[in-house]
Amino acid sequence: MTALPARPNSIAELRRVAQPPEVRSRANAEHWTASLYLRDVSPYLTWWLLKTSVSANGVTGLMILVGWCTALSLLVPGITGALLALVLGQLQMLVDCCDGEVARWRGTSSPAGVFLDKVGHYSTEALIPIVLGVRAAGFPFETPADFAWTTAGFALALVIVLNKALNDMVHVARANAGLDRLEDKRGGATQPSGRLLSRLRSAARFVPFHRLYHSVELTMLVFVAAIVGLVVGGATADRVLLVALLPLSVLALVGHFVAIMASKRVRS
């Protein structure tokens, strides 16, 4: 295999190496924003990163920091904090595209990079609902009433993390059972075996509330709530959003668990 130069000669060459078809066609590892526009933009940032000595894991570390800043920006009151979180949420996903592109160009993909990527997404998607609970409670806290909102935020974070962990539990279970790694593509082993569950899965694609708990969607919802809050009051809008998200997240968790158990993913 011909060794690649330290830096690509063109954006087209970088795309060819860093964005191969097997990456662009992934069903679950690619967020819809990547397909929509981020993969069109990311090579330009990756081009600049390849001019530095920052490693792919260092870029992933930057992604983690941007994710944490996304959550913490919601501590800024009003629509300003929500807008900042919206922008930073998109920036996190952009950097998330770049770390893999840097690794593929330099040939430095590693389990450590995958692990750090998981840390970034798990921690960010847990912090956002926690800070949303703090935002809904308002400042300063009034005990004990406002603690109900912070508790709801922590509860939402727990359910989101559990829902994300189910996918990783599948991979761990298959590895421990000596089964092959699942391919990241639509259908196949992920398809429920029962007709009713298959229909429910198809229906969920038209009302994909189970996808609301990614950092991008969460920041979008908080921003919409902040706009509504200009009329009804910021705390009221945040509280309505939190109350709506929590039961839906539990439903998504239960549905995800049932879908896994009804599919071939955990069957030998």
C-alpha cells in the first residue's frame, strides 16, 4: 500500500481517502447533519488540522470540550444561551467528522479514538438535559420546589444514557458470545422479526421522537423553547419541554429494548 503524504494535495484527494463509501453509507454512525452538509464542510477543517501536529485523538478531545461547552452554554439565560448551544452543537458534530478524517488520512485509527468518541457523545448528551433541568429551575433556586426540575433533568439524562448504552450492550453481548461484529447498515439483523414490531418500527420513521435525544436535536428543541419563552416566559417554556421529553424518552428506551430483543442482533 502506497504511503500517503503528510498532507493531501487537494480536497478531492482528502475526500477520497477520508470519506470512503463505507463511511458515508453508515446507517447509525452518521448523523443526518453529516449527510446534509457537515461532510461537505469537514474536509476544509480537516485540511487545516492536518497542517498541525494535533493527533486524531487530540481532535476528539476538542470535540469533547466543544460538547461540554454546548451544555454549559445553556446556563446563559434566555435565547442567547439557547442560540449559543445550537451553534456549538453543530460545531461539535463538525469536529466529530474531522477526527475520523484525520485518523483515516494518517492511518492512526485506534480503539482509544473510538473510546474517546463514546465519552464525548455520552457525556454531552447527559450534560445537556442536566443543565436543561437547572435552566428550567431558574436562578436562584427555591427549595424544595425547584429541585423537582433539576431532578427531572437528571432523570432525563439517565434515560438518554441508558438508551445509548443499549447499542453498545449489543456489541458487548455479541463479542462475549463469539459472534461476528454487526455491520452498520439498514435492515438485516436490526430488523424486528415480528410483523407487528416491523410495522411499529416503520411508523416510528414517520414520527421519529426516539431521535430527539441526540445533542443536535436537543439543542434545536431548547432553541425553539427559548423562542416560545419570549412570549410565555423562559422558565415556563423550558419546563414544558422537560415535562414532554421525559416520558417520551422512557417510551423510546422501552421501544429500543423491545426492538433489540425482537431482532437477530442478540441471537446466535
